[in-house]
Amino acid sequence: MKLSPLFAAVLAPLLPASTLASSAYVFTPWKVSGTQSFQSISFPFSGIRFAVGYTYSHQFPYLYGVGYSEAGFEPRPDVDGKPTLRFSISTIMSGTATSDSNCQLTSNGVRCSVEVSAPFSDSFTLEVINNGGTTWTAALVDTTTGVRGRVHIGTYTLPTGAGDIRGAGRGVLFYEWEGEGDHPCSELPYTQVTFGNPVVPDGVGSIVGPVDLFDCAGDVKYKTERTGEGLKVELGL
């Protein structure tokens, strides 16, 4: 999964419109009022129009930890004629460990992933749950069709001293063209997704965004709409 910039970094100002671009971002910040931290969180996604090249994810930091995790999915090229999605969680925190066969160590943390072929619905939930101590597990939950139930993504252990998940984070819709240099904005494919309000044990958070950061502003369709579920985003041609 292509990682977006460090969660703690200050967002750059909106870039001017252009006919060429190398990437596109839409951020959907969220918060959970009255809650400093929690040991489980669920991220609903719905109304998805998949497009290869996009990553759909949520980033969230931990108490007392220098780093963050990013849980999300990306459409992959068809496998045996079937559409395929790769679900993953990447933790950017030095000292994070894992013994899960779905996971691997990286230069600054751990990355876990699993690929799922069709059939799958256009709505599902990613959940992250504490297993005790600083060990966490991420899973895909099919909340619409129930065909797949709960699919294990990966288990990882943060370094000693890291705390629970903080009560604020952000969703990310990210597209990056293949190859170096800029590409025509007309090549940005259309996608649609509703970032659902995150769910925690004590209640439901709220989306407080969006913030967009992409060179193709004004050159492609870009629309956001608040719904009862969260924030609907449309992007591309």
C-alpha cells in the first residue's frame, strides 16, 4: 500500500490548478469528542466505485508513541479475471514487531496485508482491536453481504510504552500515477467513496474535513457531500 505523508506533518497549502500532476490527495480529518483514547476502532467505507491506482485509508496515532498506523485498501489488477482488493495496515513506529505470516518488518515499522478476490460488496468495515498490552489486530469485516465474514489482515506489537489509539485521525483518498514525472489530469480515473464516521466503544466520531491537496483542482470532477453516514467524496473523470 502506498503510504501518504507522515500523519503528524503539517498539511501543505492547496496547490494551484494544473493540467499535469504526479499525485492527488483528499484528506478527511475526524475526531471523537470527549474521548482521549480507546482500544478498538472501526472504519466503515460505503458506496465505493473502485479504481486501480487509488488507495482508500485511515491514519491514526497512538498515545505516547512517535508514529502512526494506516489501515486501508487498494484495488489491484484482476486475478484470473476476478477483481481483487488488497487490504493492509502499515505501522510507522520504530520498534514495532510481528510474528504474523501476513506481515513483514519495514525500515521503520511493520506492514501487514491480505488480498481478497471478488465477490465483495461496495461497503465494508476495517477494524483495529487491542489484544492486550501493546499488541493490535486489524481485520476486514463484511457488514453488507456476510459472504466473507471477518478476514484477518495482521497482528503487530508496538514498542513498550506506546498507548491506546488517540481520539483523532484522518481518512485519506490517494492516487499516484505510475512512472516518474507529471501526467495529464485527464488520466485521473473516476472514483467514489463514503468515509464513514469512525466507531469506538463509547460512541461514534465525526468527519470534520475535507482538505484537498492535488494539482488537478479545477480540471477534474471533485465533489464532497456530508451524509448521515459520513463524508462522500467523488474525484476524477
